Amino acid sequence: MISAPNITPVVSFKDVTKSYGKVAALKEINLQVDDGEFLTVLGPTGSGKSTLLGMIVGSVLPSEGVIRLEGRDITRLDSVRCNVGAICQRDSLLAHRTVAENVAYPLQCRGAHKDQMRRQVISILALLDLVIDMDRYPSEISRDQTQRVLVARALVAQPSILLMDEPLAELEKAHRNALQDEIKRIQRALRVPTIYATHDRAEALQMSDRIVVISDGRIVADGTPRDLYERPPNLWCAQFLGTANILTVRERQRQGLEERVICDGGLQFIFDAADGLPDTDEEASVMIRPERCHLAALTSRSNAVTATVMHVRYLGGRQRVTVQLESGGSVIADVPGHWRPPEIGSAVLCSWDSGAARLVKTNSEAKA
């Protein structure tokens, strides 16, 4: 029998904790990043994202645990690792150097030969469409061009891993969206493993191969963007990752391979008992995303819940409609932007896709 190859992760954290006095910034972090993977660390401000990245570059020393980079223990090394590329939110270019000279700087620090340095600089500038700007100074290029130069500088030395800490937070939305696509294109082309820290859930969902959600210094969820958005492990993650309708569960009945869940107003849902449901002794809620809900005229369907339109918010390509259910509680539904919405106060039918509901732990504390 042929055994599977032992693939060493590029970066691994084993039981890593970081404390500042009595305050724990990170708590028992266990994490690994594989070759070529784009991993996003997603969490609110102050959750520990920057601390986690700082441990890899050596600016932060862990209090406990082990960190490995390409299999090498780097836990106690406090100098900057030469094979790590990093971009911070407020990174800047050297004003007295041209674009090409800024990009070449990491190679100069490594003592690279002049010819080799020029080849690598031209190569990475071409990949980012920056060759035309190579002789300009930072004051002569735009802010989004500056961010692209920072990406080139971080990648020019062919790092083992790329770390990006809120790199696009200060850009306008249009430029930010364009650079998100650009960064992902470059990352795929070079196959460089990347850890990207952000508080922007849309950014994380769009760019990532995998997302680690962190809150209060702990990892509370780990999965693909689709899995975490559609199948969040708890109520906190469900609401942090996007707008969610939350229905309070009043009764749960196990019936063979199914579980019947009864919510406020007598609304009932059937779940597969083997589908990773919360334990029966745990408080739970039913979650449904707005885009999985539908509104229709009263005469069009018979298997839906009667509701009253309370509010309509136009968002361009879509409209967000809040309705009050006849049985109690409210539901948000996203409908196409071109759809003519009903009048405020009018009666409609509200339904949702089969399989759209998800039973989640109600505990609002960020726990795995």
C-alpha cells in the first residue's frame, strides 16, 4: 500500500497564546496554511488579527505555543524573516526612491547581484502593469498605484509566504474592488501562500480560498467562504458574515432521521438530524439569508406565510424589503432592483427556498 505524501504546511500555529499582562490578545490558536492557499483572517477591530500576523514576521513574540515556518521553529526569533513578504495598512514607499528603486529595496537588503535584481524587479513590475511607472517617484503616482507598488515590493524576493494586514482599507471602493481582483490574480499566478487580514466580510468572501473567523482572540470558525456563509456554526458568525433573519426556536422534536423545529408563531422547519445540528440541550435559532426569501402577491401562491410590507430600501441592483409576519416577528427579503415593490402596509406572501434554513447555536458569545 502506497502511503500519502507528508505535506508540511507553510505556516503552522500550535496552541499559541499571546498575553499582555493579564490581557490575552490571542488564545490557544491552532492554525495551518498550505502551499498556494489564500487564507483570510476575518474579525472585528481588536480581535487579534494583526497580532497573529505580527508573530510570523517576528514583531510579536508569543507567550505560549509553537509557530513553524516551512517546518522550522520560529517561535522565539525576534528578527524580521527574510523569506516573508508583508504589507501593512499604513505601509508607505520611500519618497526619495523611484518605483523601481522601492521595489528593489528588499533585494538590496539581501545583497542581490545588480543584474539579478533588475531582472526580478522588471518581472514583478510587468506582472502588475507597473513598468511604465518604474521611473516615477511616489509623489507622482496615485494611491491605488502606490498599493500595487507595495504588493510588488513584498513579492519581488519570491517570499515563502505573503502577509497582508488591511492593505486596502483606506482606498475608495472602486479602487479597492479593482485591487482585490488584481491581488487574487497575482496570488494565483505565483501560487504564493497568503494570509490576508481584514474586518471586511465582503472582501473576505470574495477573495479567499478559506476564511478563519477570529473574535476576542479566539478562532471561532474555519471553512470555505460558501460553507461559512451558508452554514455558519453559531449565531454570532451568522450575523457577522452577513445580514440574517433569525427566528427563535420554541420546540425541537427528534423524529427518526429528522428533527422538526417549531419557531415563534408556529412556523415549522424540518432538518436532517445528521446535518451537524446543535445538541438538543443547546439553545438554538433558525437562520435564513435575505436572498433566500421571496415575496409575491397574495393570489400567486398557497404555501407561504402572510406578511405586511414595513420598509423598502433600494440598493441599486437589489432592494431589501422588511416584512412583518402575520404570525409574529419580521423577515428581510432581497428582491431584484428592477422589481416593482409593493406599497408600504400592503399584504404579501413570504416564502423561502427549500433547504435555505439553517439551525445554529443561539449563544451570541463568540465560541467555536
